[in-house]
Amino acid sequence: MYAWLFRQLPGPLWLRILFSAVILAGALLVLVDVVFPWLAEITHLTDSTVG
């Protein structure tokens, strides 16, 4: 799958590597800013059951 995605990116090798890095950074940013806080609200992993 990653090879197919890499082949679909336009430009020479250095530009495809740059695009890949930007896409990866964007995906990580979305995960850290949106998905992980939302997941933390749902799961409550830090709640303690000992009173």
C-alpha cells in the first residue's frame, strides 16, 4: 500500500520524499490534536478506582 501511494505522488524522487514527509507530519498532527484528546475523553484510562 505504501509503495502504491509513493508511486502515485508526482515529481522526482526528492519531491516524493518531501511530499511523504509532509503527509506523515500532517497525519501525526491530526492524531495528536484531534484523535488522541477525543479518545482520552471516551476511555478515561487515568481514572482511579481506589478511593
